[in-house]
Amino acid sequence: MTQVASEGVVYANIYSAFPQIVGPNFVTGYDSGLQISLANYNEARGVPRHSHHAFQRTIHGTEEVLVILDGEGTLSLYSDNKDLVAEVPFASGTIIHLLEGGHELKFHRATKLIEVKQGPYVSVESDKHL
């Protein structure tokens, strides 16, 4: 994992390889707004049937996870003051967990990705600022 931080603020965690541990491997802390597991399962093991209890959570901000299925590019991370914090290259197989600040993606070739973020979504005006 590569952590992108500046002045005590963690802007993103970048994962480019799965651990060799069999089973779930949660890479986020218990206090993270999104719980992320990089899991390896063999055919002899599944995930037991389960459900999750409903309860209210208080969420600050909007965390996002990007899973780069195919492609490559550069992730630019910005502070809340709109200052450039870092530029990080990414490629197929990279998982990006965005935590704070702003971000921009530039693709160097055709790219397919999965984007997961906290909802509910209201509108561009309510959710985003540049």
C-alpha cells in the first residue's frame, strides 16, 4: 500500500497488489467510512451466509474507491485549498481509496474502472465543488 499524505492529512491509499493471505484481509481501520478487504479465497472456502444489522452511522465527507479494471493514467490529489498535493500513476489492477481533498483522473489510454462512493446522491450542486 502507498499512502498519500501531506501535513498530517491522508488523501488516499493506493493498493497495487493483493496480499497472499487466504481469506479476508481488511486494509482499512475500524473507523474508516468504507471498509475495504482485499480477499483471496480458494474453491474450498466461501463466505458464510450472513446479513448486517441496521443502525445509524454518522459520516463525514464522501470517501470513494476506484478499482482500475483495465487502463492506465494519473491521479492528481488536491488539498481543500485546491493546492496540488501529489500526482500518482495507476494501471490495471490498482485500487484507489480516496479519503480527503479533491481529485482528478487523467487517462493515458482507454480505461475501465469501477467507482464506489457513499450515498445517497443528491445532486452535483450539493455533492461536488471544484
